[in-house]
Amino acid sequence: MEFRKNDLVTLEIEDCGIDGEGIGKADGFTVFVKDAVIGDKVTAKIIKAKKNYGYGRLMEVLKPSPYRVEPKCAFARQCGGCQLQALSYDQQLVFKTNKVKGHLERIGGFTDIPMEPIIGMDELFHYRNKAQFPVGRNKEGKIVTGFYAGRTHNIIENRDCALGVAENKEVLDRVIAHMEKYGIEPYNEATGKGLVRHILIRYGYFTKEVMVCLILNGNKISKENVLVESLREIPGMTSITINVNKKRSNVILGEEIRLLWGQEYITDKIGDISYQISPLSFYQVNPRQTQKLYAKALEYADLHGEETVWDLYCGIGTISLFLAQKAKFVRGVEIVPAAIENAKENAKLNGLENTEFFVGKAEEVLPREYKKNGVYADVIVVDPPRKGCDETLLETMVEMNPERIVYVSCDSATLARDLKYLCERGYELRKVCAVDQFGMTVHVETVVLLSKGEIDSKKVRVEFSLEDMDMSGFQKGATYEQIKAYVLEHTGLKVSSLYISQIKRKCGLDVGQNYNLSKKEDAKVPKCPPEKEAAIRDALKYFQMI
């Protein structure tokens, strides 16, 4: 049977798509139905039809699924931000586990995936510490704020989102009342006119500090002192700022921040680490679950105070500082200059001096520091945006050959793609753990541990003891491989022939006229790190070469 647009179909919902939509079949025709739940029997209207599949709008639930629950928010279907509110929480966790597992199987090609149980949430609502509310007028001309309906600029009025903190409503009520009293216009997307574009609210989950940032299509708002006095009455108010954004684009925040009252930041904690958060900072929106996420990443990193770690896409240093509690040294990379300044300040705030931060693209900074400056890593931690890691970055990670890679991902599809690349080049998938950071939504975080395989195409691990070797034949002149073996056994460090030759030259030893020297006159050769130089010198002394 051929189905067309506006046809009504009756479906048994048998599966769930990656965006939370229910999946059913009618005479072999697959239909994806938003807001339908596995186990439902529904009537749906076809709104888009292809040859073998289509998309339907839920019209009626004929027989509800045993997994169906009543959404807490009355606007859940209209808003679309909480795709899974109608699904029981235990089944949300099943869905998210299967989503990660499915991507690893289909995209990554993995089998027998070593998945640990998903880490669920204790508090399912009012967990988001950040919200950005667009401001506009409804059809009746009333100033409203809420959230955009999916794929539109239509504001679904809602000042008390079930996922946000209670303080949001108090802030929104006061700002809207101020706008109405003093005739302040909301921004109009169509005309580019009007003043108030968005209201950004951040909340310190553990410190109870509140930040309000008004995003304006201009430099100031009328009666600023009156608005400040009103907002200061809210318990915990710490920071009131204006962000100037005069561009006609979908980008919410501009670059200019002006302080109206208080501090330019609020402070919050994850575990024992405190973070200063500005309006422009990236910071996880669910701190209670973030603590569990970072604890899992720290567990996988398996640090004992001796390791050098790179944290790529470090933001304001959230993971970097968590790692620095256990590592010898941590280097972080982030493309946003303001975030790196935040990271440095946060390191000082927590008294962590074993950190260094770089501004730039991870795929540019890491190759530069490794190939030109000889900086290495025992462990690499990556927490990229949804698009995943650039292939140049993955290539450099493989060349650096760290013992462990910890990959924190907010998109399991790009995670699977990147893991496939790394595991085809000598790494093995050791552990996978999904963490639910965003209850009621389809999003899920994943932490993965990769480590070097026992045997791969490039190298073989050989275990031996120098005590069992006959040293008499080279007590006064060891080979490069023997020096490497000595250093590895006694210090755990891996040193290259290049580094050995550099230290031999420093000690006045003959290394051959052009040994390990670049043929390019202006080539920049990596320099041996101090800890490796000391280890090589110990080996040269042992072999009575110096």
C-alpha cells in the first residue's frame, strides 16, 4: 500500500529513533512519530512521505505503553526541548545505553563492547544551571519569554521550565515587568529592531550564586539602576551584566560585556575544585552529574602523580583542574582566549601550579608542541564539541603514543567514528560508560578508555630485566636500544634516539656527523625534556660512557 501526506495510519510503536521518536510500521511502511513511546498503539498523520518511510504527527494514543508517563511540563510537546518526558526514566536510560551501543556497533564497527552500566540522575528536574530565554511579543502584542519551538523563531511562553532552577522565574518576572513599565521593546528577528534579545541566567548549583546577563541590541537599557535594585532583591544575586550584540544573526552572545552590578562572574564547585564562570564561559549545565562524569574520566585516566597529561578542548579548565589533583603536570588547549584566561585564574584559585594552558585549535597546538618542542603525554584526555576531533589531531595523538586516551563525548556518532580511527592504529577499546547529564532529553555523555594493545602492527612489547643480561660486552659503549631499555625500566620514561643523541653531544660523546639531524637548514628540532635528559644521563653513567 502506498502512503501519502495527510494519510492517517494506526501503528504499534516497536522501536525508538536516535532523536527519541517512536518507530512503527504500517504494511511495511516505516513511520517515525515524535512524542510516541515504545509500546504505544497510536494514530498518526503522515506529514512527510518517502518511498519506504515517512514522518507522522501523533494524533491519538489508542493504547498507552506501560512505559508512558504524564509529562511534568504542560509545554513539553510544543517546546520540543524535552523529547523524552513522556517516557519513564528507567526506559530513558535503556534508550541512551542503546543509542551509544548502536553507534559504536554501526559506525565504529565494534563488537563485544565493554560497556559499564549507565550512570543515571538522582534529581530528574530543575537541574540545569544555565538558561537563555529569548524575548519577543506574542500575537496579542504582549511581551513574552520562554523557548523557541523546534526549528522556528516562535516563542513558547514559559517562565518556569521544569528543567531549570526556581530562580529563573523570579528573574524573568522582574525583567519583563521592568520592560513593560518603561516601554522597553523586545528585539524583533524579522525587522532587526528592538532592544532586549535574550535573558541569560546562570546559577551556582553548590554556591547558590545567581548571574543575570541581558543580551541587548544596543549598549544600555532604560533605568538600569532601578532594574539592578529589583534584581538585587533575589537571594544569591551576585552578578548583573549587559552583553552587547548588534549583529543580525542566530548567535546569541556578542563579545562585549559591561558590568552593571556585583562581580563579572559567579563561582561554583565540582568536587573539591572551584570555578569562576563568566557569561561567555562554557560550563557543564548539570554540575551534580558533571562531578560523576569527571570522576569516571579521572578513574579511566588512572593517575598516580607521575603522569603528564594533555587536556584537549579544555574550556575554562574544568577537566584539567580535576586531573591536576592527581597528575604530575596537565596542559590544556582551548580555542577561546577568554576561556583560557578563566582556566588560568581557576588554576590560581585552587592553588594548582602544575598546569599550563594554550590558546588555539587543538589540531594545531598539539602537533606544534609535539613535533617542534618535543612535548609528550602519558595520558591524553579529549572532550570535543559535537563534531568530534579533527583527523590531524587524531593522527598526532597516535604519533605521540600515550599509554591511555580518555575520550569524553557529547555525541556518540562522532565518538564512534573517532574511536574507529584510533583503534585501527594500535589502540584498544577498554571501557565505555554512558552518563546521563540531560534527563528528559535524547542527549547523553559518554566516557571511553583506550589503551595500547599488547601487540599491534607497529611494535611488540618485550619484557626483560637488565639484571639477566650479560653487560660485559658493552660496559663502555651501549647501543641506543640498550639505553632506551635502561631508561624505560628504571624511570618508566620512553626516550627517542633523537633525545639520546642530543644528550650524548652535550656530554661530548661522538654520535656520528649527521646522526638524527634534519637536512633542512632552518628546521626546528624537538628538544629533550629535562626529566628525560636526567634519565638518559643516568643511563650513560651506568654504561660508563661518561
